[in-house]
Amino acid sequence: MAKVTVVLPGDLGSSETAKWRDMQRALPHLANPFLSPEFVTAMGQVRPGSRVAVIEDGDGIAGFFPFERHGGAGEAIGAWVSLCQGIVHRPGAEFDVPELLKACGLHVWEFGCLVAGQPWFQPYVTLEQQAVILDLADGYPVYEARLKERSPKFLKTTRYKERKLARDAGEVTSVFAVTADDQLRLLREWKSAQYVRSGRPDRFGQEWVVELVERLHAIDTKEFGGVLSMLYAGGKPVAGHFGLRSESVLIGWFPSYDPAWSKYSPGLIQHLRMAEAAAGMGITSVDLSIGAGYEYKDALRSRNVPVSEGIVRRRTAGAAAHWVRTAPVRRARRVILDVPFLYRMADKAMRRYGRLRSGAGR
């Protein structure tokens, strides 16, 4: 039986953090910055229910399990914004999930973007999807050459729009890592307006998300950074993106643009410029997360990697009560995701609602 110690993220010591990073380096699929100790520590500063289970066996620390606790129910840490979740672990480690949850005081644990290579959670998966990866391991020129072979019309059109933007508005430039706070606020404003137009919940309507992003933006170390990339035309900002990076992976998180320039597709130009700059810094892949329903992700992708969502329930009364509360909603959502026609109709309805909401706001 493994020993499990539950701590606050801020209570992790330097030796534990070093072991955490060693595990990420030993298993490249765990290099995602959402699995980094820096993200977990920042979450601990903005969400009081954030915890980390330190799992030990006869050989020492076997893994770290970050989670949020809400009474006896748990979810992935930062679940509403996190795009990669799971246990960071030593190669070859094995885990008894129900026993782990019991040691954490949880009846239930929900996950939405489970990283690949976590077989102990496989019995609890309810939906499998594909995340989009831009492969920069051989450098940006090779990525672009492969993109040209796979999506020639997409690349040609995007480059044409970039040239037209330069003719109409002035020289197109990009900065990979912008430190100015006002530029981050501008991106947040664009993104919030985009959420409203599309009928989606506004992530930046939550104070803890704003604080989290600001804290992450201030971090820039060899192992981790919050990266604000901006695209300018004639010196004026037209598109941007805030994401996270580890030593090898950049995450697509909050992209947006000024809708006044939408006919030039500045968001697509921004993604290509950002990928080029990232490759120049030694980043080997850009993870754009789940691609279903996003045409631009399908056009940009080099390959896909599986991500899963699901829920672990122990055989307890608390888990049964949670099932009664949540099962009907989950079934309805699954039906919509599985039937393309229903998905399109739901998306259309949300966008119509977004337009009405935007009009009411004006």
C-alpha cells in the first residue's frame, strides 16, 4: 500500500519540486506546462481547494496528484481552464485509483483533459477526443513545408492575407513574449467579447482566472513561463495569444484578435508567427488542445494525441449522491457531442444567444 500525503501546493519543498521536474523530463508526454509545479502552485494561490497528493512507495516518491477538493467531490486542478490533467509520476509507477481517492478524502474525481499514458484511469473514461499538435521538432521550415503539402490552400490564403494586411495597415510584426500588462488586458478584453459573441461562458468573468493569468504571466524561467504573444500591423495590435510553455511544449490557451481586422484572419497569421518564434527558442511542439469543431486547428495540425474525460467514483454513499446530481446532464451532453447534427445545432443556438447578449450589452 502506497503512502499518500496531501499538502497545499505552496507547501511543496525544493526537493519535491526537483523530483516533479525530473519525472516530466523522464516521460516527455508529461512535459505539458499544465502538469508543471508552477501551474499547480499558482492555482493554490487563487483557489483555496487546491491540493497535491504526494504518493510514495518503497522507492521513494512515485508521483504527484494535483486536484481540487469541494467537500467530498474532487476535480482536476484548475479544471475549468486546464487543458492537461493527470498524475505526474516516475516511469513504471502503478497506482490504485480508488485507494488514492480514499487517501485524498474524495468520493469522486472528475477529469476533462486526461493526458495519455495513464492506464489506471482507463476504466473510468467516458469520452475520448483528439488534441491537435504542431510538430516543431525538426524546426519551423520543415513544419511549414509539411503544412504546405497537407493544406496548400490554407497556407497560401493565410500568407496572402498577411501581405494584404501589411499593404493596408502597415508592416506586420510579432513579438513572442510581451511583458506589458496593458497588452495582456487588451487580449483579455478581446477574448471576453469573443466569448460573449459565441454564447460561451466568459472565463475572464471569474476573478480567480484573471488573477491566475496575471500570476502566470509574471513567471519566466528556464522550465516554465506564461507567454503573451502579440501581432501588430503598422504598430497597432491586431491579434494575440496567451499560453504556457515548459522547456519543450507551448500550449494554445487564450487566442483572440481585434474583430475590426477579422477579414485578414489575424489569428491565423498570429499562430504561424508564434510557432515560428517558438521553434526558434527550442520549443518542439505546440499543443492546441481538442480540435473537434475548430477548422483552423485541423488545418494547422501535424498530428493528434488522445485526451480523455471521465469520472472516478468510489463505492460510497457520497459517490452515489454525486451520480444522482450529475448523470442526467452528462448523458445529454454526450448525446450532443456524439451526433454531429445536434452539435452543430447547439453551437448555432449558442452563437445566436451570443449575438442577442452582445446586442443587449450595447
